[in-house]
Amino acid sequence: MKPSMNTQIKKAIFLFALCVVFVACKDKSKFEISGKFENAKPKTQVYLYSIERANETAVDSTVLSDKGEFQFAHSTPEVDFFKVKIDRSEYIVIAKNGDHIKLQADLSDNTLSYTLSGAEEADKLEELNKQKNMHIAKQAAMQAQFEENVSSQPQNRDAIANQMRPALIKENEDFINYIIRFAMDNTSSLTSFYAINSLSQNDYEQELLTYAEKIKSNFNKNQAVTDFLVRMAKLRTVQIGQTAPDFSMATIDDKTVKLSSLRGKYVLLDFWASWCQPCRQENPNVVRVFNKYKDRKFTVLGVSLDKDPVAWKQAVIADGLTWTHASELKDFESPTVRLYQIEAIPSSFIIDPEGKIIAKNLRGEELDSFLNKTLR
């Protein structure tokens, strides 16, 4: 006997209500991360870390099952970064309350590749990780090819390196371009912030500033994003076209120099240190342009990040640096280094006679060419 229409309707309503109850019963006050590690020892300890301002804090721990499985449940005020650690391996996860994230990895894989699924951020991070792993694999293949070629023709090592270098450079450029596109196209996802922060500020300053502008109203409660936006706001104050922030500093001969006292000249403000090999390699070029243009209203003000005054003074003498030198002897913790948002050295600014920044980080022939066109 067929059930009546009313019975079928009641059954459908019951099933729908059951589904609603089931969904509603999921705990939205926490997120879950569960997964499995291949080639792991059973009962190995697994840790969940929160990440705040580059500080990691263990917030939970568990042990692997006999099958290598684990599960965490934790709450977070807003979508944020976490790290799953086991032995010497660690895996970044981005999660928010209500997420049910799956993580899988093989502990024998030295590249620390892993897969994520189960939440929007997890899917985005998985997409990014796939591209990163492809990039790593291509680099490894190129390196292996280079070593194979050199092993058969060791006398041609330099020629082989020169031949293969363009392909390696292009691969790196393609990956960087992907990172930039991914970040700019996914500004509503915290994964984009993770991606853009893999770029060097010295090399990709404008891209970082553009990204900061795009996300300035997103992730308001995330401390890492807030710190980044503050840093980018400070970085804008030392962009080309801005007045160079003034400062006073003790010189190498125990006097005081003030940047604004050099108004009326073009100034190369050069941040360097005795221990910085790229700085020392660039010094002969700075000596050359200083000697070439010092009679054309041009000078150099060297700011050292050294902590050791003896090493600083020895480097100045050894490299023949005859311009004004100053330092706060505090490495990257120097107030002036922070004022100019220096994250790597060598870093430099060219300041015009009115105190405006007109160029940044010019080296070698590029510096000489700029000065030759500018100092008329």
C-alpha cells in the first residue's frame, strides 16, 4: 500500500527539521583541525600553536592515534594564523570559529608539503601551497640538471651556470608575479596576507603599499595585519616625493650631525654596516661617485648599523670612506633605522637640496647615471 500524500509531506518535513537540527548543533564557537600524518610514530605528541607578532604560543596538544590521526578544537576571536607542529615539522593553518579543517602530510617529505581542505581559508592556502610546491620542484629540477651538466663538464662550470641562469631567474620572477596576483585578487582572504608577506620590502615596496591600501578596512581585529598596516603607514613617509625625516646622530669622531644641516646639497643617505658583505661590496662604487660628484653639491652621509664601534671604524678606514659617518650602534633597533623603515641593508636614499627624497636604493651604474643626469 502506498503512503498517503500527507504522510510523505510529514516525513519530508521531519527529515528537513532533522537536517536543520544537525547543522545547528555544530559548534560555531570553535574551529576544528583534524588530520593524518603518514610515516609518523603512533603516540607522537602534536602541538597547536597560535601566532601573534611573530611569537608562537602552544595552545593545545594531543598524541597521534595508531593510524597517525589527530584532532584539535580551539576558539579564536577572529580568523587568524595557527601552526601545527610534530617533531621537527610544522604546518601553517588559517582558521576561524566554525571551520572544520582537514590536514594531511607525509613526515618523510623534507619539503614539508601538506594538503588542506574543509574551509575557505584552507582551500585558499592549499591553492597557494600547490603553486609554491611546483616552484620548489622546478628549482630542484634545475639544480639537479645543473649538477649533472657540471659533473660531465666540470671545466665549463661557469659557462653552464651562465647558460642556465636566465631560466632560473624567469622561474623566480614567474613565481613572484603569481604571489602578487594571488594577493591582490584575494584581499578578503587572510591567505593573501600570508602570501604578500613572503616578499622582500626592499624589492617590492610599491606592491606592499598597494596591497596595504586594498586591505586597510579588512581583518580589523587581527594584530599581525594591524602591525603591517602601521608599518606601511610609516613606510609611506619615506617614499619618493616626501620630505626626508630629520634626525640628529653622533658621528664617528664624537660630534653630532643633523640631516637638515646638509640642506643645499644632494645627499646620499647610506645605511650600511661593517658586517654586511653586500654593503662592503658596494662601498667602492660609493667612493667612486662621491669623488666624481663631491664638487657638484653632492655628499654622502653614512649611517652604520654596527654595534661594535671598533669594527665600524676599521671598516671606514679599510674601505676609504671619507665622508661623514654616524651611528647609534644599535643594529636594526636604532631609532633612525626604524624611522626610515630599514629592513635590510644596504639601503639608501637620495635627498635633494630642499630635503625631498628623490630616489631610493640606487646602486652601481644606476646610481652613477642618476647622479649624472640630476647634478647639472
